[in-house]
Amino acid sequence: MPDLSVDSDTLRQGALHVSPVSAPFNEYELVRVRQLIQSADDLDGGRLNQRAPVPGDVGTLLDILTAPGRPNKYVVECSDKDGISIWLADFFEEEIERVQLG
């Protein structure tokens, strides 16, 4: 698996390019929080996050949750430069977008 670690300064300085979703998301790709349509409580049910996700945060898509008759949810983890988890949350497709380094 490629090294996807990116320091938060690089992420905040716009070194990422957002791509419109034209195909399904893939596990282990970088995504950016586009908007939040869920409450902070819904995003941190286990009360384990250091802080809540905010639009602009970038994380790695870890899993795609599917269930018949329900919209997919996407498990995303945002980590600091040392690999320590800042937050882990499940998002709807409308809340995230694909990003590319460059």
C-alpha cells in the first residue's frame, strides 16, 4: 500500500486537488470532508475522537458500509503526521470528495 501520510500544513495549504466523484470511492484513497449533514454526536458515537471532523479535513477511506435499501456509508480516519488518529467517522457520500496529491 502506498504511503498516504501527509502533514496537516500541506493539507491546509491546498496541495490537494479535489476530483468530482464520477466512480465509486475505493478503500484506502484520500478523501476530503466536503460538508457535514450529520451532527457531531452522529459522527462520534463512541466518544473516542480527539475532535470532531470539520469541512476541509482530509482522511483515508478505510471501509465502505453497505446494507440493502440503505445508502452507503464511508468509514474515514483522519490521522496526524505521526499516525495518531484524530477522528474516525462514518460519512454519507454527499459529505466527502476524492482528493489527489499534487
